[in-house]
Amino acid sequence: MKHFINFLLLSVLLFPVLSQAREVIIDPRTGKPARYAGDYLKKPDVMVPKKPVFNRRMFRGVWVATVENIDFSQHGSTASFKKEFLAVINNLKAIHATAVIFQVRPMNDAFYPSVLNPYSKFMSGKEGTGFRNFDPLKFMISECHKRGIEFHAWMNPYRVLHNVKTSKAKALKELTDKNYAKRFPDQVLNVPGNDGNRLLILDPGRPEVRAFLLATVQELILNYNVDAVHFDDYFYPYEGTDNADLSTYKKYNPRKLSLEDWRRNNVNQMVYSISNLIRKVNRVQKRNIQFGISPFGIWGNQKRIKNGSMTGGSESYFKQYADTRLWVRSGWLDYIAPQLYWSFGHNTAAYAHLADWWAGTVSGTRTKLYIGHTIARIGTNKEWSNPDEVYNQLRYNTLIPNISGSILYSYSKIFSPVNPKMKAGSKKVTDLWKKF
């Protein structure tokens, strides 16, 4: 581990020295140079090239979130759906994005006609209601490919409902009869949520759930010419699972694993089986469907786990039971896009070190690294008061050969920013992409 950290530090110190023109990143909260690893190292200061050389072949993606209609509206007609989606991809084409990551499965549902899942309420306003003689997903993929834009089908595997204020039984009763969660309520976990509410998720420990998710992905990739299947950061919930799955643990734990290792193994099995499925379909049909995951940006903290990062935040290994490092090192993924939604000046999750940590993680593997950046935080607090924060992160990325691209969160904040600094920051990034 010590040699790994020394290697990363050497990379940070050496690359700027080789550059003739460089500058130090200033933490807007202190007015002092941003530290490479925040509270965990006093030096070195973070430096970026003044005139970075960007790889024009880099991946440039944008997330379009449909859950709660964050980036895409509900529609009552085919015409209005088409109009908004065409506006989305024409905007992405204008900024030279290479891919759209569109959320087709926000909550155990679908933005396409499915035998297994109901139409999403975020698509039409009512779960189970679609459009007559119109397949939204076929349309979206076709229009993307006409413009040379990849379509990555973003799926949330487990989430059924969030912010549940009633009992599990009452909440599931409101779903359509087609919804898997309503049909098999015993396979749904009722766990703590935000603000005292509850969260309903499919139980990752149930073999039937893993089979259902595998069938869901299979249905998608056999029926649609997607360029990738993309999972986000939601596995076991951020809020904690409590004891909601103890009965499952007792019933489906033949190896007598600890509760934590058992949960990680459940997620590992799901990820591995989907990876194998996609590769099999690629082999048989001579296709090139990618499998990508966008996890929480911290796998584990060095003080708690071997090979962890110099960070002090929440850890996906222990919180969501997502062993993302294993997935990368085992070659199960085509790409990983960690959500590094922290600034250079963050005290316990500093951007520069995390970008290097992930680059070290993918080193020597078949997995490409795309960094997830947030436009949504620019101008929202003192830490993010520099409009150039994300632009500077892109400049820093040019120092790291293993970073193959970026994904921006999210579409609406890029094209409808909510404050002047966000607008300026978005423009700086998109003006850069337009040069590619």
C-alpha cells in the first residue's frame, strides 16, 4: 500500500514539473493552495497544466436522470416525448458529447415495453401506461445513432420505492399488478430511508431477485441495440439496511459468511452474472455491448481497509456492500465511472487523490476509467464557489493516462443551470468539449 501511495504522489509531483506552464489550484474557502489529499497530507499542493493537452478521443457522457423527472419530463403523448428527447440529443450533439446515459429503469420499471416490468410512472405520469404504437427506447436509440451518439441504458437494479410514508403493504398495493415487487412482496426489503421515511428495495440476498434482474437485462439487450448497460451507485441502501434481511441471511447463507461478507457476495453474484450474460450475447451475436457501473466515489478508507484511499468519507465497500475494486480487478466491467463529486479542496475526500486512486485501481485491467463529475454543485456553497472547479478537474485528468473520459451530472444542470456560477462553470466545460 505504501508503494502504491508513493507512486501516486510521484505522479502528481512529476507531471507538473515536466510541464512548462503550470498553476496551483486555490481552495476558495481558505485562499490557500488545495492539498492533494486534504487532511491526510499537508503537501503536495495540487497543480494543473495551464495549457493541457486533451485527448480528442476521450469519452464524453452526460447523465439524463428520469427518476422524479430530474432531467426529463412526464409526457402524455408520443409527439411531446419525441420533441423533448430530440431537444436533449441535439443539445448533446451541439456540445460534442459522445454518449447519453439515459435512465431507462429508475424504479423497478421501464421506459420501454417489457414483459417483466411495467412502464415507468416517470415516463407518462402513471405506472403501467405507455404510448400507443410507439416504442420510446427504439426511437431514442435510433435518433442517437443517427447523430453518432452512444446510448447507454442506465438501470437501477434494486430500488422499488423511496420516501415511503405508509406501510410496506399499502405502498406495494399502489403499484400495478405487473410490478415484480407487488407480485412477490416477500422479496422486498423495508429499510430505513431519509427523513424518517422508508425505502423499499428488492432483496439482494434472494436468488429469485438475482434471476429476475438477469432476465430484465437479458430482455433489454436482446430486444434493443443499446451500446451499454449502465448501473448507478445504488445497491444496498446508503441509509443502511438495519436488520431487514436477517431472515434471508439465515435461509440463504450456506457458506456461513458474516452478514457483511454475505451482503457483498450477493451483490458480487449479481454483477458477475450480468457481466457473463453480456459477454455471452456479445460472443453469440457478434455485438459489443459494454457493461459499466458508476459507484459512489470512495471504495474504502485506507485507515479501515487495505488498498483504500486517503479519505474519510462513507465507503461503498461497507455501506452499499459494493466491492467495486474487486469488479474492476476481476475484469467484470468494461468501464467504471466513480462519482467524484468533491472539490480539490475537500478535507476528507480530495478530488486529486481520488482521481489518482481510481487510476491506480484500473491499472493493468481491461476496465476503462471515466470520471463522474458534478455540474450540479457548482455555486451551491463556499467549497464549490469557483465556477472553474469541474473545468480544473478536467485539466487535472490530463495528467493521468488511465483516465479515458468523463461523465457529467446532469443534463438539466448543464442546459438549465440554477445559479450564475453554475452557468459559467457549465459553459467552460461545454466550450471545451466543443473543441473536440
